[in-house]
Amino acid sequence: MMETKIIKVDRDNPEAGIFEEAAKILREGGLVAFPTETVYGLGANGLDAAACKKIYEAKGRPSDNPLILTIGDISGLYPIVKCVTENAKKIIDAFWPGPITLVLPKADCVPLEVTGGLDTVAVRFPSNIIARELIKEAGIPVAAPSANSSGKPSPTRASHVEFDLSGKIDMIIDGGPADWGLESTILDVSGDKPVLLRPGAVTKEMIEEVVGEIDVDPAVYSKPSADIVPKAPGMKYKHYSPAAKVILVSGSRENVIKTINEKTAEDEAKGLKVGIMATTQTKDSYVSGSVLVVGDREKPETIGANLFKILRKFDFIGTDVVYSEVFDEDGEGAAIMNRLNKAAGFNYIRC
Ligand code: TXA
Ligand code: MG
């Protein structure tokens, strides 16, 4: 075990020189977790295979799951990709810096250990000021997967990173809660027609306004199987899940409430500890179980921002089973339901 140093940074007013030590750790092959506008990332020198190996060890991440490289300004893109396609240029103009990651043909300097053996690389230019200043100060592309233990919900607070990775990494920069709360959109723009690999804050509709019709990897909406193998290797793993068994309950609002109340009573009679993921609109309709409010149905961004925090909380209070309401899949709802489906292993009660 190593000692993990935690530093607090005010993102509205970062002190001069505050990133010097963290940037040095990154350049010298160490690991630093830092906030982004999506979730916290676990940073390492993205051109140093040995440093990136430490990411896999700290997270317990399968080595075929490639890392995203983050850049601190646009000039950081050109050295790490072979070319910038026309579609990539349009997306960059419209959405960077921001919560969308682009898959492009990789340059030779990017180690295959970073891309899981692929000849493409995923690149992201975060808008969070702490992330940008840190990466710029480090002066290297910074590999940054989500800073959670592999398989657990992504961290949206420094305390989540501390819980999962304390003692395994050199430093955590605490810059407050992540704004969006779900990982970035991933768009493969390496070929002629862009392919959406992971839905996020930049929605399919927003992308299509800029580049026209795109394809969606079938694994975005369906349970991975022999026929449906996700193109983003990381999407094939059971992900985002708390220790409890998560079951999604869909149907009319009255039926969902009635079914969850019945199931909760049955499970509690068996001695199980039950969690219920509710909304502002429904929280008072549940008669038993540990009811946690994930957000307001009228404001889907509140659900995105809280989803992983609430899944972690169910673990913290030690639930055996969690019943969750489901949400509309349009716009940003696509990202919310993609993560929730994975957390539940596509386990549904339809009523
Ligand atoms: O919002 C985010 O993107 C966060 C913040 C910290 O930047 N990072 C993040 O990284 O979510 P991670 O490692 O948890 O997810 C990256 C996903 C994985 O599913 C991985 O398989 C996929 O991106 N990926 C990486 N490189 C790829 C490539 N060349 N082709 C296809 N998918 C790729
Ligand atoms: Mg992740």
C-alpha cells in the first residue's frame, strides 16, 4: 500500500502552482485521480506503457479494455492520431472541449498497451478547468479511465475515488462533484459513417445535427451476446453495478409503484434488505424498504448527475436487492438507461 495524498482545489479559482506536484507525478509515471465534467478520471502518462499498466492494476481492469487519452488543448490531438477525419473536425468544432470522446486511427507513438491492441485511439478534451490545467501542466496526453474499481459505478465525487483506490494511487485532486455524472459520449469517427459506441451528455440528436445520420452500435441498447459484441471493449463487462441485485420495474406509474411495494413486502418477509430507487414524484408512494431519490423526472439532468452516487449508496447501506423505476430513453435519457440497464444486467419486471 502507498500513501494517497488528497488535495482540494477550488475549480472557480485554482491557486497558482497547485497542479505542479500532480503534473510531476504524472510525468514520472505515477497515478493521479482528477475531476472532469463527466466523472472522476484516473490519470497516467498516456505514452508510457508501464505507467498505464499501473492503471490496470489499481482498477483491477481487464487488459483488453483500452484507455481514453485526454488532452489539455486542441494541439494535443495531432501527435496522437494518424489523421483527423472530416467528421471528427465537425464534432470538434461543435462540442470540444466537452463530454464527447472521439475514436480515431492512432499514431505510432501511442502504445498498443494503451489501446488494448487496437489500431485506433479514443481521445477526449475535457471542459473541466482542473482537468485542463492539470493536463496542460503535465505536458503529455493523460490516459484517464473512470477512477473506480473495475465493475463498480463510476466515481462522481473525490470520496468515491478514495473509497475504491486509496492506498493504490499517488494522489487524488478533490475538485467537488462532477457536473454531468455519467461518462462521456463515445463516437467512432475513424471510418466514413460515424458510429455511436456509448451514449452520453452529447446526444445522438445533437451529433446528427452536425454530421447527419449516424449508426449506433447495437450493444448500446441490447444485452451483449454472441451476436452483439460491443465495439467499445469496455461496454461488454457487467458494469456500473452495486453489490446488490438491481431489478428494473417498467410500466404505468401506478403499476410500477404497486409492483415494487408488493415485491418489497415479499423480499422483506424473506429477511432481505430492500432498496428502492425512486424519484421526487414517487418517493412518498413506497411503504417500506430504503427509499432513495435519484432525481426529478421533470429534470433528467438531476437523474444523470445522481445515478452513480445513489447506486453506491445502496452498497453503503448494505441492500441485497434494489428495485428501480425506469426513465424515458430520448435525449440524455439514452445515457441514463444505458447505464441503468448495465447495472441491472437487463433484468426487468414489466407490469
Ligand atoms: O467521461 C469519460 O469518458 C471518463 C472521464 C474520466 O474521461 N472516462 C471513461 O473511461 O469513462 P473508461 O475507461 O471508463 O471508459 C472508456 C471506454 C471503454 O468502454 C473503452 O472500451 C472504450 O472507451 N474505448 C477506449 N478506446 C477505444 C477504442 N480505440 N475503440 C473503441 N472503444 C474504446
Ligand atoms: Mg469506466
